[in-house]
Amino acid sequence: MPEPPEPLFGRPLKTINIGIPTVADDLESQGVEVVRVDCKPLAGGDLKMLELLDKLGS
């Protein structure tokens, strides 16, 4: 594994990656600790479905 990049603020870099796997892959390849969060738009981004779900919830 390669050496981590120079520490920011005097300590190693730790990141949270939300939804873009290639960014996390690039950081990990540089030795950066990455927590991956699988984030997708509600209802797949379908506005009509979101409106229907809102009606069901109220």
C-alpha cells in the first residue's frame, strides 16, 4: 500500500464518501482512510413517485 499523503492539520486525512465510488477508490489508492456511504435520491429521483409517497405519509 502506498504512503498516505501529507497529513492535513497535523494528522492523517480521513474522509466520508457519499455516492461516488471512483472518488473513494482514488483516495484509498493513496492510502487515505475512506468511509463509504451509499446515497441515492428518494424514489430514484422520480418526482411523481415522491409526490405520491408524500401523500401516503400525511
